[in-house]
Amino acid sequence: MEIELSDALDELVELQEASDEAHAELMLLQKELGETSQWTDEQHVTWRDAWEDAREPWWLLDTALENYAEATGLDRDELEAMVQRAAGHVPPPDGA
């Protein structure tokens, strides 16, 4: 049974949103912790743990994009751009 493009796109968008959320949480933590040169050992551990947690959604998205592009013959970069647009990303202006 083939996966419909819309179903796969919905799943990829969900993975993109989870990845975006993980990135936003990581950036918020970095802002809260302040200058890295001032971090305590505990803050370094907190950051490392948060980084490890954030890597999972990034890896899941990357793997899913790669697998789906390969299975369908779609260009991986074009598929990623399609998913990002569907997830509400605004493309950078040309030449940026």
C-alpha cells in the first residue's frame, strides 16, 4: 500500500514542527543561561542534556525526508522546502 503524498506531507510537517519546537526551546535555554563563558558545570550539563534531547526530532525529520525522497524519487532539497513552507517557514529573500 502506497502512502499518499498528503499523508506523508502531514507526517513530515509534524516532524518539522517538532524539530522547530526543539530548536526554539534550545535557543530559549541558551538565552536564559547567558554567556557560555560564564556557565557553571551544572549549566554545561543542562545545556548538553537539552542539546541531546533536541537532536532526536532533528534526526527523525532528516531521516524521514531522506527516506521519503528516496522512495518517491523526489529531490530531497525540494521536498524539505515543501515541508518547511507547509510548516509556515518563510523562505529567505533571493540572494540571502
